[in-house]
Amino acid sequence: MKMLKFFLLLFCGLMASYTQAQTDNPVRKIYNFNPGWKLFVGDQQGAESGEFDDSKWKSITLPHAWNEDEAFKKSIEQLSTGIAWYRKHFKVTDVQDRKIFLEFEGIRQAGEFYLNGKFIGRHENGVTAFGFDISSLIDPEKDNVLAVRIDNAWNYKEKATNSGYQWSDKNFNANYGGISKNVRLHVTGKLYQTLPLNAILKTTGNYIYAKNFNITGKSAAIVSESEVKNETSAAQNVKYEVEIKDADGKVIKTFSSAVQNIPAGGTTTLKAESLVNGLNFWSWGYGYLYTVTSRLQVNEKVVDELATKTGFRKGEFKNGMVYLNDRVLMMKGYAQRTSNEWPAIGLSVPAWLSDYSNGLMVESNANLVRWMHISPWKQDVESCDRVGLIQAMPAGDAEKDVTGVRWDQRKAVMTDAIIYNRNNPSILFYECGNESISAAHMEEMKAIRDQFDLHGGRAIGSREMLDIPAAEYGGEMLYINKSATKPLWSMEYARDEGLRKYWDEFSPPFHKDGAGPLYKGADASVYNRNQDTHAIENVIRWNEYYKERPGTGTRVSSGGVNIIFSDSNTHYRGEENYRRSGEVDAMRIPKDAFFAHQVMWNGWVDAKKTGIHIIGHWNYNAGTKKNIYVVASGDKTELFLNGKSLGFGIKSDGFLYTFKDVAYQAGMLKAISYDSKNNKLAKMQIKTSGQPVALKLTPIQNPTGFKADGADLALVQVEVVDAMGARCPIALNMINFEITGPGEWRGGIAQGPDNYILSKQLPVEGGVNRVLIRSTTNAGKINITAKADGLQQAAIVLETLPVRVLNGLSTQLPADGLKPGLKRGATPAEQTYQVTRKAVKIVNATAGANGDKTRFSYDDNELSDWVNDGNINTAWIKYELEKASTVTQVELKVNGFRTKIYPIRILVDGREVFKGNTVPGLGYFTAICKPTKGKTVTVQLLNSGEATAESEKIGVEVNGKKLDDGIERAETKSKGGLSIIEAEIYESK
């Protein structure tokens, strides 16, 4: 009875507050327009009419893709396309002297919109937000009907140009059709601040930025400017007032502009700025946000008020590095599909689940997500603000530059996206293409940035762009770039695939690394890895970039991103019909690679020494011998089995320690890392679990409560556990679920028929799995039971909370109540890297041939090189140093860096300091030299450079396409050919 009384009081309170919101006529109202939609899949004649009978259509809550059931069940190119209709009935009673706007965060692909039977517009690019002014069409006395006809055809063509869209691509842009993103309704007065919706409305909204930073003093000048329209019948004298509240809701500053006259029908920009002290700057893993409220006042009366969540941070891009709040940050993170999708849902998840997923990236110690190919939806953008995850925001593209209409389409998307997202502090990069674009195109994109976001502290660039001056950042994929000027970070440095189910070849289901079908007739071993080798490969790849980090010289790598974070319903090369290169699976359950990244990435530049992770588990058959791998950031690592030391591991690739042929014994495996002075730094242990005896269910749900809105989701984790409650890591039991109450089963994913999508029967993998439950619009208790043969069953109860919807509108917005993540703390006060070596400047060079081209080997441009004439007797180059220096290292990027081995020797003032072979890799080879003082350094080829069979493999993609390997030179194919792209000389720090 007490609970019933509580809900009655809650209901009455919500109704009272909602009614008040409808009748008190506040200056601006924003409604959640997601509730109460109807869906029909197929074309329906007359469905645009307000009188059309949609009573038999499916009732849904947005966001909702009409083909959501197919997410991860079908491969990307098989996702259903066609026509679907969405309709919504709603009322807006307060319309006199008001403006009413609809804001769509986006649809897929194109939509035709009708209000009360009248066509109001069309949006077609399938990416960006857009809006409609529906003020003149609303009838306050009756039911208004919005009808939307959606066409998500892959080959949809823009009506005005008959051109398709480059980014409507079956490789990367999962086609979840319909109104798959949030919708809002805005009510304002006729003197108002516009919305940031360039598409259709052609308005730019509010722009907030900071300048004149004093990071140590915690102050900056804060500027707010708003595009203001006066649609009243008379000129208005308007004062623009700005109020800033901190994360606790405390007002920390109020300031205003002088009164300005805006004529009737006029549009202008009002601006105010002030120095603000005591600021908490937004940072990596520190999503500190302020509420900036901009008000329009006429005769001291507030006539419009707009609240914007934003953060303040300083971004700079110089010296080959990225600076955040005056501290160097090496970029490390993921190239993630913009759909950021989930099984049987697609991209249309509640805001809290976006925070959960994006927050896991930060938990893995990533600081950057590079959304791939198309601009992310607003929900993910705002989520990254909260969790403290830097974003690279693309426009829309595939993998090449374009011209004509398609280039105009890309510029339009970039314009829309910048205007819509420029107040979001987490966006640090604007990406103009997933392949290089021309210098002229780069200038065009930069002009767009400068017009709409000149002060945001963001770099604009594209993939590659190594020699395009207008690009403010760049970087290739799958090999290392370095720079002394603009930062270069790898857009994609590792993409091997591995199923979470596969531990190693000694664990059920005993998957041998690389076993799997061919891909288009070629060996696809690297796309069928197990967890051991998937994690190890990620360590190997990252370490090559880490070796070239800030602090290692004048030219440095600014990091890179791993493709992808979560398994994706997009292009794949392995045995399943979806991509499995994530560090978590599709249900966001971590793989071992997730924890490997935690170790390697825990630091702004230099990795903290306290990270350690044992790859795998410790449940094997008697007699098993296997290598044990530990990822650790210390100087050495020791392994113990049941208290007995097994010695120190063989260190390789910076972070990897290998203990060969460890004989399995049940019990405890423990790893301890040490510094060079034998001080303990970190430890980790894993134990043998007992026999499976029971199931365990754990809910993961909205921190503000599970909402009965028809769109909220809860995750339920199921584990097979032993008598002590420990997970059984090799369990593969089939689980049978039962659900009763006001919840909709959306299920999970596992290897098997149709990937078990929507099935209430699915197995655990590695002892664990997860399922999704969606709320209905009826509040109540949802009972979930899990059963498996021979195991004790488990049950939990989820309770959904009522959400009030009146006239098709709700005042509760999707992200209301979600808190920012502040775990990492503010930007460090101390320097974020140590200088480990110093570059010695090269001032001149001579060579055996092409002496006039020698400067190209030290010009900080990886698209130029010096090459000899192919004769062995001319295969040398001598560098003159700025000053006599004690040379300790010479670093070379040679042509064929990925596939060829060159036997070379290095001399300092004629004295040999190195003799040996270059090592194929992702870019740079470092020759460790006998420390010798001198003014010249000579690099000489001893014999012909040769490609090895193994290096030839890493130089070719699975489809046979040759990976970048330097600059094509006929001379290097000759016996005495030597070509150097970049040479760097180092002395001790």
C-alpha cells in the first residue's frame, strides 16, 4: 500500500508540474517529441492525410529503426530497404504569438514530411539534423498529425540533382532505416534565438566559446553570441544577458550586452562576453559541463531564454603534437562506426546506454573516438561531452575525394554538422574525408570552419594530408607518420578480428588461431584470431607508435586509433557476418585487448608504470602447456604459480612479457611488475574457478531509473558461476530465458544460427553473455528468469517508472539527469611526457647520386624522398649536422619500410657506429649506434635490399591490395637502390 501511495503522489505531482508547464506560458519550451508514434512498413496511399486511419499501425516510441530486428542478424549489405511511414498525433494549445519548430536529429535515408496533410519539406542526406517551422500550420483546437514517408534505399538519389550520396555505402554505413534519432518540438516567442539547424531552416543558433585562457589561473573570457530573429510587428530594443551555472547549479557569472535595436522582420547576432574566474576546464575523462543561459530582455522583461550545456577547454595543434589545456596529449583511441550499433536495436539506444558504451572507451584509457565516414548523431556527441571523450567529427564520405554535386553534398553536411555541434567541447577535430582531398578542397572546408567556428579551438584536416599546408592535422592508416609541425595521428592502425568466444586453442571450443574460411579467395587468418593473439597484435601495433611519441625528438607521432571499439554490423573479413575487430563485443563485454589497452594507454603521453594484465584465464585440462602473456608497463615482470616463481618474462614490443610453456596446475596465477630498481609496481592474479553450479543475473540500467517510455533499455548480464560465485571462464552453456511483465525482449548475440538475434535461447561465451530488455509505455515489474541444464536457475525483477506524456508531448528529455564522468580528474598540472632523446638538426647533405635531392630526406615531408641511381657504389648519403654531437641513434624511414630489409652501415665522421639490417615495420627503423661524437653522419647500403616472404605478407591486404610502403621508385628495385624518405639523427637527452 505504501508503494501504491508513493506512485499515486508521484503521478499527481508529475501531472501538476506538466499541466503548469503547458499553461504558465514560459518564454521557451522544449518538448520530447519521441512518444506516441505509429509505424507502417511499406508504402501506403493517402498516409500523408491528417484524416488517414492509422489505428492498426504499430505503436512505437522514437528513436526507432523500422528494420531494427535485422541488426547483427543480417550482414550490412542485406539489411532491408524500402518505404516506411511514421505518423504522430499531437496537440499544442499555446500557439498565439508563438513560434513552433520541429527538430530532427536525423533520419535514414530520406524523408518527405506532411503536417495535417500539407507537404512541409524533404530531407535527404541521411546524416544531419534539420528542422521545420510549423507555426502557421498548427491548429490549437484539434489533433495535429505529422506524417513522414521514409525511403532508405541504398541507391537513393537526391531529387534536385539526381545524384546519390557517397556515404550511402554497404561497407561501413549500416542502414537502419527510418526515424532512428531523437525528435524535439520547440515553442518560442516571436522575438527569439534561432535553432542551430542550417538544413531547411537556414539558422545558426547560439555559439559559445572561450578565449584568453589562463589555465593555471583557471580563468578565461567566455563569449556567447546568438542569432536573433524579430518576427513581431514592431522594432524591439533588446538586451542580451548571459548566465553561467557550474555543474552543481550554482550561478558563477552573469553579464550582458548593451541594448540593441532589432527592426521588425530583422535578423541579427547579439553577443556578450566576460572574464570568468574559477573555471573547471573540460578534459579527457573529466566531462565538466556548465549551463550557459542566454536571455533576450525587452524593457527588463525576459522574452526568450535558451539553456546550453557546454564546457570550456583550450585546444592547440603545433610542433607535431596536440595540446589540451596547455598539456601535450598523445591521441589514442578507436575508429568507431558512427552507427555505434547494438544487436536487434541498431543505433537507436537511450542516452544512458550511449554514455555506458562511450564511457567504456574512456575506461579502456582511450582519449579519442574517430567517428567513421559520417557525422555522429547529437546523442553520441553530447554523451562524449559527459564522459570526457575527444571526438573527430567527419562530414560524409567514402574513401576518395569527389567533385561536382557530391563535393557540394559533403560541404553541406560539414556546414550543417559544424553549426549543430560547435558548442560541444569534446569535438577537437573536423575530418573532411576518409582519404586525402585536394588542396583546393581543403581550403574550401577550412573556410567553412572559419565562417562558423573560428574560435572553437578545433583543427580541420583529413586522412593523409601530409603535404597540404591548409590541413591542420592529418595521418594515414596502417603506418606511422611523424611531423614537427601539424600533428599526424594514424586514422586506423590495427583492424584484425577475433571472436570473444575464442580464448585460445587450448580452451573450449579449441579455436586454433587463424582458422576460418578464406576471404574472397585469400588467406584471412588475421581476421579469425583468438583472444590471445588479438590482444598481442594490438600491443605490437601500438608500441610502434608509442616509440615515436612526444618527447622522442623534434618529429613525433601524435598517436592513432584502432579500428574498432565494439563489434559492428558492418564490413567483415572473418568467419561471422559482422565485424569482430572490437575491443568489446557487440554487447560491450570486454575482450582481453580491452585490458591490454588499459595498460598501454594509461597516461597523457608516457604510460604510467602501474598497469598490468594477464591475458586469458586459468582453467585448463591437466597436462596443458601454453605460453602465458602478460601486458605490463613496468620494466620487468615476474610470474608466480601457486606461490612459486616461474621467473621473469621475455620482454618484447614495449609492454609484452612472454612466459614460455607454462605447465597448467589448478590454483592461482599471479604476475608482478617491477621497476628497474626492483620496486613492485603492480600485480594481478587469476584463479582457477570450480565446477559450474549456478547462473547469475546482474542488471545494468539507466542510472536515473528504468523509464516506461517504450524506448528505454536495460542490459541483463548472465554468468555461469561456481559454488563461490566466480565466473566459469570456459562455460558455453545454453541459457533459456523467460520474461513476464511490461517489457519487450530484444535479446543478445552469440555464435550460432542467425547469431541468436531476438532468441530467448542463447549460450554464454567465455562464461558470460548479455541481453537487452526494452520497456513498454506501461510501468511495472518485469520478471526475468534464466535456466540451464544442470545449473541452479537465476531470476531478477526490473521495475520501470512511469513517464508522463500529454497530447503526445513529454517534458522529460532523453538525457535528463545523466551525470558527467569526472573520474580521471582535471588536466595535470605537470608536464605529460619525458624527453628521452634530442634530435640534432641536419643542415646539409651530399650523396653518391642525385645530390640536389638530398634535402628531401630531411624535409619533414613523408611524400618526398632522396634516391640514388640504383648503383651500389652510389648508395650512400652523408648528413652534415648543425653542431658536433655525440650520436646515439639514427632513425630512418626507407622506401619499402613495410616489406624490405636493407643491409646498411652508419658512420660518424668516418667511424663505423652501426652495421646491420633495417627491420620491416610500420614506418621507422631505429639504429642504435655506438655513442660517437662528430659533425657528419653517413648512411651506406652494403648490399641489395631484399623483401622477405613474411614481410611481403604484411604488405598486402587480404583482398590483394598493396598497402602503402613508401614512394614508388624504380631505382629501389635495382641491386644497389637506396631511398630514404626521412632521416633523423639523435643524441642523448
